[in-house]
Amino acid sequence: MEREIFGYKCQKCGTLHYPFRMVCKNCRANGYFEFDTVPLPHAGKLLTFTFIHNLPAEFEVARLGLGIVELENGLRVTGQIQIDDPKLGMDVVGAIEVVKRDAYDNRYGFVFRAA
């Protein structure tokens, strides 16, 4: 089963939001029933990134890359990056993968790699 992360499209004006908002930032419509869910694209451009080297003990990696990616539809998302030598503006492709393991649950998010 392929996992997806969803954006929220306002039914009144068509503005796409991520993450969920109670009020449309464009037309100010509000309420849970005024938005449709739409899957987010997986491809985009890397806008900025950083590496965290001093991680808590529960992380099983020595270094964790995080980046902000502008998706093909213009939305910006944060996700992990698994790229040895990232460059600003490079094309990336994201997959929905486990980004954190809890005792009884897995947390999923974007993990981006070079396109």
C-alpha cells in the first residue's frame, strides 16, 4: 500500500493548504466541511536544508538531514532529506516513509532524495 500525505483544498475558492487550517487563508471560509483532501505531489525543489548532528538517543542515525521543499503545486513542506551533497534548488522526489518509531506506533512523513 502506497501512503500519501494530503493537502486541503478550499471548496469556495480552490486555495490549497498544508497543513490543515480551520480558516482558508484566501477567502476566510472556515469549518471542517469546507475543505476537500487532495494528495500532495512527491516532486519538487529543495529550497533550504540543514543537518542535525546532536540527536537524542532514540534516533538510530549519527546525522539527520531536514529540508524545506517547494512541491510542484507551489506548497512548501518540511521533510527529511537523504542526499549526500544537497544543493539549493535541486530537484528532489519524496516518498512517505517512517520518520519516527514509537513504542506502539510509527510516524510517517516525507523523505526526500535526489531526483
